[in-house]
Amino acid sequence: MKPSTAAQKLGILLSAAPESFQQSTISRDELDALRADPPAWLTELRKNGPFPRDVIAQKLGVSKSGLIRGGITEPLNSDEIGELIANPPEWLIHERAVHREVVAEAARQKEARKAQATEA
């Protein structure tokens, strides 16, 4: 697979990975090996970042769109994310509430579809 696909599956930012990873094709077996026994560089990236947008959104409890609305367009490291969590700006508080509502509504709709399917 392409390095960008492997980086996405590993939850890391491709540009922060070593050049050898960025330039190579990764097999599924190699990806499984990286997951099972991550090298030091992968452990460091997963721990401290910089993180891709989807990981940042997950850590902050917002959507990727919410990050953009909040002005977060660049990768963040764990210290920057920790600072946002410790001292959440108004946009983060708002986006977390919106995200919770969206997730709750999706769950409600799923249950409603499930109930309809059982009735039919």
C-alpha cells in the first residue's frame, strides 16, 4: 500500500515519519508488524505527535469540521493538545457540545431504524 494509506491506518502524520517510510511501499504484513511491534519512531509519533487532523479531532472530542471552524488547520503535538484540553477556548467548548449532539442524534436514528426493522 501507499505510505499515505499506511500512515493513516497507523494514525500518524506521514510528513513526520522517517524518509524511508515515506518513500517505500508497505505490505499488509509489514503494517501488521509495525502495529504488533512498533519501532521507536512510531511509538514517539503516536505518543507526542505531530498528529493528523482526525487524531486531533478525536483527542479533543470534536469533528474535523469543528477543528477547521476553530481555526486549527495545522498538525498539533501532544503539548498543544494538552493545553487546549486544560484551558479550552470558547470555540472548543461549543464544538464539543455540537459533536455530542450529533453523535446522540445518530445513535437515536440508528435505534429508530432498528426498531422499525424489528416491527417489519
